[in-house]
Amino acid sequence: MMDSTSRVQAIQPRPAVQTRVGSRRRFQWSAYLYILPAFIVIGTFHIIPVFYAIYISLNKGPINKWKFVGLENYIHAFSGAEFWSSLGTTLTYSLLTMPFTIMLGLLFAYLLYQGVRGRGVYRVIFFLPYVVSTVGSAIVWAWVFDPQSGLANFVLKRIGIEPLRWLIEPTGVGELIAERFGWTIPAWAHGPSLALIAISIFAIWQAMGYDVVIFLAGLTNIPGELYEAARMDGANGVQLFRHITIPMLAPTTFFVIVISVIYSLQSFNHIFAMNHAATQSLGGPLGSTSTLTVYMFDQLYTYSNYGYASAIAIILSLIILALTLFNFRVLGRRVQY
Amino acid sequence: MGQVGDSGMVATLKRVVPGIVRLRHHLGRLIIHAILLAGAAWALFPFVWMVSSSLKGYAEASAAQTFLPTRWLFSNYINAWNAVEYFPRYFGNTIFIAAATVLGVLITSTLAAYAFARMEFPGREALFILLLATMMIPFEVTLIPNFILISNLKWVDNYAALIIPWVASAFSIFLLRQFFRSIPQDLYDAAVIDGCSNFRFLATIVVPLSRPALITSALFTFLSSWNSLMWPILVTNRPEMRPIQVGMAAFIGEAGTQIQLLLAAVTISVIPVILIYLVLQRWFIEGIATAGIRG
């Protein structure tokens, strides 16, 4: 699917196994010994559990005392408000984080690609937030957003805006703005809660460096002759970006989008750590930051609803699978240049 | 612009135009640096704020009025270290778990990757595809069955629960296999003619040649082990079994409102990772770049 893969294969000499003079196709049975340790672990903890998870999702009750209930857990999920609001929060969260992370990542990568001095230093700094543990940085960010003594409100006060409640604010941002100006707006325009926005800012901060590094690698792989040739034909900077950088970077962008979709739909650590640091609650103020993974964890950890939690996990993975396939079918076709 | 032929004007233009081009160039550079500096400040400010606040007194830290501490209280660090009952233990746990996981992943992945890259056996393609497919499975699906398995094995509050499920990685196998395949076949053929076994070829030639890929997969494994959260919360109950992430989360409640102590504790907990990162940053970044692009 990725052009880089086929390029790698094209460079490599073909494996000589089939063409070696006089050799029959000979199997090396010891290979099974080589793959055995890895497959024992992956089989036990990553393959068999998938089927077991499907089985558990059709059951109810405490561990090892399952009672088969068919699709009841799924029906319960689809007919409950909590599931849908968690799904909504998950998608909103993805939309709040993904585009900004990707655009900022591309912007900084493109600027670094211009051969600026200190490029290595910038790269190290941009990537630093990605390395530091989520719990650690969430504690710092939760404090930045602290309503009484946080840096965010301090800055707002300086520029003459009333302090906000950030991580403990369940009200939608649309509603907050409307309140301030005394407007009345319909419910659909209330928007995501301010708490979710604050968590998204933190998530963007942490993930940006990853995209910078990936985009920078993609940019470096574009052959310089393309730019030289275009420049000789009189192309300007914008044209170079539009007609060379964007299309040549398409496989990278595609990869970043696929990874970001999968990553943001599963997001748990950011939300858990921020809410824990701010209020020690799981789903944030009025559950307004409860994504599907947080909801699943709550059902599992707080209520020990193994069957129901498994059903949510399987629904989540089907959504991820569907979106990934969609990405490959729709976006993937466009990256072939 | 009728009389372009005017030689005086051409001469002036010849002098001025390169100047303008150069000025535009410098201006462009200036803007680029300004944006990059803003980005760097954005990436760094939480760390700076964390360290400076961790050195303040309680009143000053919670007022958020000053940037640098008026009095530098390095004693906060000692107090934080003592306030968290199991701090050294959390640290030791995390380092032990991460080290054991990395070692396990390197051994299992090197062996498997070698078989997939160099050996011929029935079902090779099918098994490899199965392996790649496991990378698509979200962690949440296997979480509950694994938790039940660990409970049934009585591994709760045991290091085994925190290590064994993670000592093999499809991603590392994939990464290493790609690298092993780029090692020239001639090398292998020559070694075989000299009577070298597969295992010796792997140990004495492939592994030393593959240092970059091995370091990359070690770093990825280290990072994900160090940062894992949901799994350790589930399989540890006793505080002395917690890794640092879970310990920090628990400390949030214990520290109460003493924000400067909490931030000092966070600073202590992130320093090892930042140091490792700064020393090995080339491997981190290039690893991410190549692994990422290969998809």
C-alpha cells in the first residue's frame, strides 16, 4: 500500500533462494523454534484473548461464573444514553485534536525543512513532550488550568478576560460564549465542554512532536532535483509547496492520518490523568469528558461489569477497523502518484 | 517603464535587486525563526513552569504571580521524596519492569524476525500476516480477557503480570525483519559455505549489524512500558508493586494541596526519561521516522 515499501523492495537484491543453482525448495524446520517464543506470548496474550473477549461480551456475571445472555450487552449499549454520549465525546475529541496536531506538525516540519540553523535542537525540543510520561505532564497541565492559581487564568486576567473554570467546567464553549454576550443559542450549538477543550490542548501539545518528526522524515525523502527543476522553470515558493511538497508528501500524510485516527479513538491516558489530577473523577465534570475507553474502564474497574465492558471494547474496535478500512479505501487510493 | 534601455536605470536595478532579494531572504528566515521559537516555547513552557514552581514556597506557588522563585527551596525535593512513601520503590519497580520487558522483546523479536527474514518454512507468509493483524487489534479488546487470565493465574500484584504479557511485540518483529532483509544475501551465502549455522550467523553477524534497529525497538518498548497506565492500575493493588505512573497518580490524592511538592515529585519522575532521551535522542527520532514511514 505504501510506496516506500515497494521502493525498499526494489532496491534490495531479490532473495536468492529460488534461483540458487541446483537447489530444491528446502524448508528449514528449525524456523519454528525461532518464532516459538514470540508466538507463545502473542498467541496467549494478544490472539486468543480476542476470541475470549467476544465470548465474554455475550455473558454476564462475575469472573468464571458466566451466564450466557446473547447480545444483551450490545443491546444495552445501543439503547443507553451513556454509550452514545461517550461515543460522541470520543468523536468530538478526535476532531478537536487530530486536525490541529497534524497541521501544526506539518507547519513546523516544513519550516525546519527549509534548512534553518539549529534544526536538530528544534527537533529535540518539539519531540520532548511526546517522551515525557502522560501522568507527569498531566499533573503540570492540570495545574496550568487550575481555576484559582493556574497560569491559564493568570494570563486571561492580564488581557482582561474573566477567569474560566477549565477542567471542572462541564458547560459547552458555545454556551459559555453566548452567556457572556447574553445570547440564547440552540442546544446543538453548545459545543464540547470547556473541560474537553482543555484536555485537547494538552493532547495536542503532547502529540505534535511525533507528527513533526514523521513529516520531516517524509519531506527529507522528497528528491531535491524535483525542486531544482521546478525552480528552473520559474516556480515560486507557493507553487513548489502546492505542486511538489503536497503530492510527494501524500503517503506520509496518509500514514499520519491513519495512525492519528486509531490513536485518538483509543485515547485514555490523557483524559484519565488530567481528570484524576484535577478532580480525581474518571469522566470529568458531569461526565463531559468520558470517552468510550474511559466509559469502558469505568464499567470494568468500578462496576466489574466484564461482559458489558467487553462489548464496548469490541464495538470500539469495530469502529476503529471500519475507519481504518475507510481510510485505506478512500484516502489510500489518492496517495498513489 | 517605456525606456527600459536606459543604461543608468539598469545599472541601478542591478545594484538594488540583489539587495532586495537578500533582504527578502533574511526577512523570510527571521519569520521562520520567530514561528519556530514560538513553537519551541510552547513545547517547553510546561517544563519550565513545573521546575520553577517546584522550587517555590506553598504560598508563592499557588499564587502564580512570579515567574522565578523569590527563594529557591531545594528542600522541596527532599520533602517530596520523603512524602511519597514508596517513591524509591516505584522507581525501582518501573526500571525493573521496563528493563525486563525490553530484554524479553529483543530476544523474542530477534529470533522471530530472523526466521521471517531469512528462513523458508511452510506457513511463513500466513503467520507473518497473522502477526501484522495483531497490530490492528486495539489494546482495549484484549485487556479484559488478559485481566481475567492474570487473576486466574494469581498473578495480581506480581511482577510477572506487568512483564510477561509484553515480552513479545509484533511491531518490533516487523521492524527488525525489515532491517534484517536489507543485509546482503552474499554475506549469508558466504557464511553458509564456511559452515556457519543459522544461529551463529544471527548472533555474530546479523545482530551486530542491526544495532540501529535493535536500539530503536528497545527504545519503543522502553517508552511504552514506562508510560503504560491502564494495565498496571488493573493488575496492582498493593502500593509497593506499583510502577511510577500509577504511584504518581496515587500521590495526587496524597499530596493534597501541596502543589509545590507534587510538582517536585513529578520533576524527579520525569528526569530519568528526559536524560535518556537527551543522550539517545538521535535514535528516538530516527527510529520514529523510519518506523513511521515504513508503516
